[in-house]
Amino acid sequence: MRKLIATTMASLDGVMQAPGGPGEDPSGGFALGGWSFSYWAEVSSMNGLDGKDRELVLGRKTYEIFEAYWPYQAVDNPIAQTLNAARKHVASRTLKTLQWNRSTLLRGDVVAAVTGLKAEAGLDLQLIGSGHLIQTLQAASLIDEYNVWTFPVVLGRGKRLFEAAAKPGALRLVATRASSTGVVMSTYVPAGDIPAGSFVQSDPSEKEVQRRAKLAREAG
């Protein structure tokens, strides 16, 4: 079975909306688009974001951003060459036809469609951006690896990589490095349930007993 790898840019507070420019995704009144631009000095190789040796899985908004940009870049641009040539699977309830080379709509239920893609022989699957799609596939436990590039900015608002309805679970860090501009590029894989524990003493102090009683009253 081939892997589904999610790669995304995120602020320190987890926002992934419109990293590339003000017009990328202003939905919800988001006015901070382009927040990643000034930090790209050592990140220009696009590790994991160029779709090299992978097929792409894209949500509708990310597909439309890419479709309007990459086919129009210089023919000798290596990233454009890779993305334009890659096979692309697009999740959308509204699009009926796709104009970008080698793009196919995912039909029916997206969880079933992506499960089917993973079961096929072929290259690993690369999910880039596509915030709404990440939420759906994360909840279905279909993402096998997360490449998260954390930028040293706090945005305070916007679409987040993991929203409130995200499925709880542990992640294991398998690789990380940082650029001189403060971008931390980390790779995580799912690691099962969250291993819960407690620092509370088995024989709590009287003050702790009172604190718990207060919490119980407030909760009631």
C-alpha cells in the first residue's frame, strides 16, 4: 500500500491559510496572506512541496491556486516541470472538468476514493496544502506522514492545520531541521493513542483535595 504524505506550511500557532500571498485565500476575512514569503532564504529547494516522484492529492482551492500558476511558469522551472507532469487527484464537489495536465476528479466519497488510491500500485501520494481535505483524511486515519514547516510568526486567526474536530492521537518525530530564518521543518508519523499520565501524587495534599473539590463544584 502506498503512503499518503501531507506537507504544509504553518505559523507557530498552527495557521496554514494563505502562506503564499494576500490573494491566495482571503476567505473569512483573512488579511495576513503571504506570511511565509520573507523566510524562504534556505527553503527554496521546496523539500517535499514539489511533488517529486509522487502523485498529488489536492483539495479544490489548492488545485485552483496551482492550476492558475504552475502551467504559466518558465518551461525550465524545475518545480513547474515536476508539478505539471505529475498525476493529480482532485477532491471537489463543485468542479466538473479539470484543465491542468494529468488531473482527475475523485468521484464519490473522498475517504473511500483516497482509500482506493492508497491500495493501488504506484508512487506515494502527496497532499499539499488543502486544509479542508486534511481535516477529513486525518479524521479517517489515512495520513501516514506529516511534513510540517513551522514559520516563526503568530497569526492569531485563520484556518488551522488541526482544527477543533481533529482526531486525537500521538505523533512521533522522525526528522527535523531548521533554516537560518527560523523555519523548522519537521516530519512526523502517527504513533497511536496519546499515552496519558499524571504528575499528581497518589496521596494528594489537603490543598490538592480542596482544589479538586472546587473544580468539581465549578464544573457542576
